[in-house]
Amino acid sequence: AAGTGKAAGEGLSKQAQRRQQAKAKKEAAREAEQRAERQQPAEEDTQTFVPLPDLTGYHTVAAVFLRSNPDAYEAVGRRVTRNGVRIGSCIAPALADKGHALVRSIGLVAGDAESYTAFEAVFQPVLQQWHRLPRAARHCISADPSQITNSALDSALVKSVTVQIARNFAGFPFLPHMQAEHRREVERTLSSVFLRPEARWLKGKYYPLAGSGSYMPKPNGMTEKEEEAVRAAGADFIPLKPASEAAKAAGFDREWPDARGVFLGNEPGLGIQINCPDHITVIATGPASDIKDVYTRARETVRAIEEEGADRGLKYARLDHMGFLTTHPEMCGTALTAKLAIDLPNTGGKPEFKEICQFFSLDARNLSGSLWEITSHAKLGCSAVDQMNMLVEGCRDLVQKETHHQPADSVPATGRTFSARIPSMRLPDMSKNKTVMGKVLAQQPALYEDCFQLKTPTYGFTLAQCIQVGMEVKDPSRTDGIMAKDSECFSTFAGLFHEVSRAMHGRLGTQVWSKDASMVTNTVVDPTGQHEARATVTVRRNLLGFPFAGAIGRDQRREVERLLATMVMQRTADCLQGTYYPLRGSKSYPPKPTGMSAAVEAEMTSCVGMMQPAEGKAAELLEFNADWPDARGAFWSADKALAVWVNGEDHLCIVSTDGDVRRAFSRAQEVCAAISAELPEHHGFAQTKALGFLGPWCSSLGTRMSVEVALKLPSGPGDPAALAEEFDTRVTAEAGRVTVRSESRVGLADVDQVNAVIECGAELVRLASS
């Protein structure tokens, strides 16, 4: 009987639990319905319109804009959001505090999420001015902690790190427009979320502020002892009552401290503010050595709140182009604030200190003596990862300045406005940039503004990395000013790459690759056989799925070598009978662990040339020769007239030599087709219809083939410049030899290149014989 009673008791308990769960779901549905009811369609209130007051002498960004653009206020002055918010309450801080011409403040708050769209005529331009963003800028999302830089910070100088992330919930008014019942509903909903033991990042205890009577388990708020414990856990955890005139005008102190509090997590250094001044503000603190861990704690807590609150209708307010929406519009975007406390007795406050902070979009505040608080400023237009990286990299440079051990090129020089490490939200001054890229951007800055936030899908390359060579290097051999890091750069940043290519090639169009050697002219360059003609056809290709030279890593380079040397060159057609020789000193190819011998190197050099390290400042900056000669080599044909170089300035380079241009071209074409047939589809040749075959430089696109014939013509007949123009080739004469060459161009067919070289060479021989 006792056992039966016990079982019955357990059954009743389970039934009670199910009833309780059903009741909770019903309450959640009702709360969601109530919020939906509050969100009636936006209306125009034709009866009520408050004219814009005289803003003369007001200095906030919002006041200055409205004074110059009163029509923007007129456009939204009668508009009412679904929560009843009007533009007047949003600009209340601008009217309550005139501000100062030398102290920048925004003078604008959001009453709800819809304020950003309903009053877009005011919000959008004010935010663009505040964040100094182009109109085309879009918010970008990248929050993966693994992408935060691994740059170590000196723990003796960098004392601590704090990461704060604010969020507001869709459907609720924001704090400036919240009444007591709204705040209490947010507090009640969140406190129920915090009580769930399955929420890994939300284990802890909720403490309403002292004096708050809204939370029934603690009707008088936290005790003095509890407040001391919360402060000890985090100096920033307890919010202060707003005291400024602007904050009071916005309503931040309304019914203080009712329905405001702090959740103190079991995780060390983790707290969550409720209704101060956003619905939630997650705060994580820790030593600077754990910056990734501190960021991860804050990020995971924010994610856990939305996931655990989903069945109660909690969803973060955000817009695709504005990111996460906040009470303070200057915080929207990432809604993240990251701070480092750093001791700078020698550098703090000096010109280079201010310059580094400005360069990395950092704010600095003196805490005491030589101790400074460095805060990330950028929020809209950059990702959370970029924001964290700007803080870390900026503080790294400050530490290097402080300790006087910095590399000469690691700290910004006076006037520096560009870094490939951190994507800049603003286009630097391009008026003095003489590269093709610089000239294009000077005329069409929108090409940069549309792309600076983007990253290539596979490897995450940025536009800043692509244009680094044109911004930081003066190399007369590289006038492009832009270098593709992989094939995806041409699609991700298509606008700029296409315009630079158009400027360099004169046109864009469908690229022609004939694949038919029969279309080559029957003209013979040297019918007499007296001028020792030697033809060289060079075809360059890059593979899909791998970074290009200058961006490829050691392991990726070895994979390219393995793919080409084993999967392709040992399994292709008769046209590739020969041997693969890694460069002397390379240890990456197991069959030849020390590379080619000195004898092979000498013979190959005399027959088809030898791969050499790339030269020039651009090659040095971009590390084209990284790990040289590792994973570089050449397949050399049995007849010693053809080589396929691997991992030079391109993934592969076919060099075909012969005494006849047609035969050299036909063999190069055959080898290229054979390799292409063996490659897996995802590693095929990189190409587009508009640009042809792709490589790192815009100047070398199209067929990516060069055709050359060298003739022994002691008299140097004709006018080289005139012949070059007539046949669209390049003619050079030196030491009794004349060379005719045709370079790759977008829209130029391979057969046309071959024919131009043959006809020009034949004309030179004819002139020499006449």
C-alpha cells in the first residue's frame, strides 16, 4: 500500500509538472500576443505636430544635422511607431543639453526598434556622421573567437580586459519609452530564464538593485552585503543612477531603481545588467592574457539568453544594415564595447599615442597617473571580431612604443591611414596614389565603400589585403596597385577588380581560348632558315580552391605540388613524358627529398631556364618567396624542350620551346589541356568569362599566355616601334638579336597572339633580306 501511494504521489507530481509547463507556455504565448498588440502598424498623426525648436547654439550631432536639414524633421514629425514613439522623444537629449562644440555627443536615443526605420530620415544621416561611414556601408557579422588575433599583450603593462555586449528584445519598447509594466515584464521574463538550470552560461543568481520592489523573491532589492559582493565580482556590474540632463530627458532615470538589477553568474567575472540602459548588458572581465576567453564568455552568454528565452518570445532586435539595435544609436552594430586597462608611463598622452588610437578607432581615457583605459570605438560597419582585433592590435602597438622594442614598420608613421590587418571603414586619400587602383578609387570611391566589409568565402581575404600592395609599396614594376589573394577575390570584390582590369586592358569581354592550332597562320617566320629562330610559348594557370602566390601557406603550397606532381604529371597523356624535379634544397617531394642535383639544375637552366625568386618591393612585402625553395619545382620533358614549373608566381607555368612557333604553341596547348583533364573539378583552372584565366595581378589576365620568337638579325631592320604598333606586339633589338613578343590581354585570343608574332617576325626577316 505504501508503494502504491508513493507511485501515485510521483504520478501526481509529474502531472503537476506538465500542468505547470503548459501554464508557462500559455503565459508565454499570452505575453507574445500582448507585445504583438502593442505593435500596431505605424501611423501618421495628422492632428499632433510639434514644430522643431530653434537649435541655434546646440552642438550635438543630431542638433547640428536638424538645424541644417529641417525638412528631415518635417518628414517624420507626424510619424508614430507601433509602440507610440515620436521623433520628439528621440531627440529629447539634444534639446536638454546643448553640448559643446569641442566635445562630440550624438543627442539621439531610440524609443524602440522601429525608431530606426520610422525616423530613418533623421537616424540614418546622424549615424553616418557619428560613425563616419559612407552611405553604402552595411553592417557585417563575424563573431567567431578563433578569428581574434593571437598577438600577445605584455601582462606587466596591460592590466585587465572588459567586454560588454548590449541587446534589446524585439517587441518591447526601449528604456526611454518603457513604462513600469514594460520594465517589470522584461525583468520577470529574464529572471525566469536565469532560473533554468540547463542553461550552462546562465547559472547564477539575480539581484535586483537596492530599493527595487519589483522582484518578489527580493521585494526590497539586494542587501548592502550582497551589493558589496557584486561589486567585488566586477567593478562595472552595479549600474549608477543616470544624473546628466540628457539622460534624464531621455527617461533613463524614470522610477529608478524599479525593475533594474544584476545577474551575477557562477562563471568568474560574469554579470548581466537588466534595464540599464538596454534590456540586457552582458559584462565579462578578466586578465588581458585571457582576452579570447573573456570575449567568449560574453558572446556565449548573449547567445544562451536568446536561445533559452526563445519559447517566451524573446528575440534580439536587429536590422541587416544596422546590426543589433540599441537605446543609444551610437552603440548599434556590434553593440559591443571592449576595454583594456594599460599602464603607459612613457607613451600615454603623447602625439604617437593619440595617433595610434585614432588609427585603430580607439578611445582613450586617463584613469589615474599613467594608467589608461583604451576602448574600441567602431561598432557599426565592422564585425565584433574586427572590433576586438583593432583593440588588441592597437594596444600591441602602444606596448611596443612604450617598451621601445617595436619593429620599424609595425607602428603607424605620422599620417598613416591604412592597414591590411584591420579593414578601414573610410577610404584613405587617394589623390596622390599613382597606381591604377589608386586612380580608379579616386574617381569611384563607392567601389571601396561597397566592398571594404566583405571577405572571400573560403579563406576570408579582405579588400584591404588586396590593395595593401598599392597603399604601402612604391614599386614601378607593379602599377596595378591591387593583388588578388585567390580566385574568389575577382567575384567578391568584382567592382574594383573589373574597373582596374578595364583600365589596364582597355576592355572587358568574353575571353577567347581557341583550342585549335589549325587556326594559326601558315606564314613561315624564316623561310631561309638563316636567322636561327627560337620560339617560346609560356602559359600560366592557377587552381581553384588554393590561395594565390603571396597568400598561400606552406602546407597549401605542398598540396599544390603533390596534386600536380603525383595526381597529374604522373598520370597524363604522352605529351607529358618526363620527370618532376623539385628545386635544389626543397624537401617536400618524397621521391627526391633533397631536390634536383646541381648537374640537372645546370642543364635545365640552359634548355628551358630556371625558376628564380620573385624580385621587387611588392614581392618582398607579400612574401612571394616564403619558405623558398620548399614545394617548388618543374616537370621536365624527356626531350628537354618543355617544362611545367610549379609554385612560382603562379601555381603552374608551362614553358614550351621549339624552332617553330606553331609547334611550340601546339605543344603548350596540348599539355595545358591534358593537365586540365586530370584535375578534379574543384581544383580546375581559375577563370571567368569576362577576365579569362586568373592570376594575382590584373595586368596579367586573359589567355595568360606569352608568345616570343627570337631572331638573329644583325642589321636590326625596320622601325621596331612602328612594327610593334602595326602587329600589336613588342619588338626589342639588342646585340644582333631581335625579339618579338605578344603578352596576354583581356579579350585577345591565343591564336591572335601567335599569328601576330609570326607575321611580325616574318616581316622583320623580309625587311632584312630586301
